[in-house]
Amino acid sequence: MKYLLLAIIFSLQVLSVSAQPLSKELIEAVFLASEKLDSLEGKYPEVFSKMDEFSSSEQDKSMKYLESSPAYPEIKAILKSGNISSLKEMEAIFKRIMGGLSSAQEGQVSAEQGLSQMVLLLEESIENMKRQGVSADVIKSMEVNLEESKAQRAEILGAIKAASEEDKKFVRDNLDWVMSKMPDSEEDFDNDNGNQEYFEEGNEY
């Protein structure tokens, strides 16, 4: 979903509301605000389309673009209505939720473990393609995917560290409820597994 992208592209900054322990009320508030942000895409398609072009390493650039966009006054109003001071604050809460979910997946194949395996598979695939003389453009594209996977893995590890023990306990105790609030979580997980299975079957570009 677009609004999750808007939230995760900003660097972590723990502020007043995000310092509160996770609760149903807090999680409901940030997801409601996120849904309202998502609804702005139809009104400002150019803004949201442009935001998709920024990589995770271009956080400052994307923030400046968003602040100067025609959508920003409405974004600020939505955040204010949810008692959220900034997108950075929303990101901090999302990060703690994701950290709690990753922690709750102990004994299962966590998102971090899946990405770690993906990184290894991509590295092996790139080396094989280099030995086989695959075109430089294809290899470059794969290397971009590799760096993105590494960045995602680092974000998940950072999320686990950002979540307090109280946050992690809340998520464990309310795991089904928290998962029910996550948009497209099952679809995204299936897509990730599909990519992983592609490499495991020995396919090559």
C-alpha cells in the first residue's frame, strides 16, 4: 500500500506519541491516519507516483519533495487529526510494530531470515551470471535488487531494536489482532516467497 511506503521512507525519530507503549488505541490511530493518507493518492496521483521513484537511500530528498508538494497541507491535517505530530513519528510507531512482529516470529521463518536467504541467493546468482557472461545491464539490475534486499534486512533489524520489551510483549499477546491490521501482509509475504522459490529452483536471468 502506498501509505506504508510513505511511512517507511523516513528515518526513525522517536517523539511524544511514539514513546508511548504500543496499545490497540495507538495502533488504531496510526492505521486510521495511514488509510486517510492512502486516500490522497487519487487526488494527487503525480505526487504519489513520484514518491515511488525515491529509493530508501534518498530519504532527505523524498522528504523535501513531499513537503513542497501540493498534497502536504492535507497530509499535515490528517496527522494532526490523529494526534500524530509528523510522518517521522508515524514511521517510528510502524517500525516498533514491525519489530514486535519480527520478534514474535521466533521459531518461524521471519522476514529478516527470509531476506537474509534472499541476499545469499542473489549474491550467488550474480556470481554465476558473471561467470556465464550475462550482459552488464542484467547484472547491474540484479545488483540493485541485492542492495535493496540488504537495506530491507537492515531496516528489519533496526525495527527489532526499536521495539521495547513492552512493545514485543504487546504484539505477542495480541498477535492475531495486530496481523489483522496489517494491509496486504499475506499478499506481500506470498510475493516474497515466490521470489525466493524462483531462485531455489535454480532459475537464472
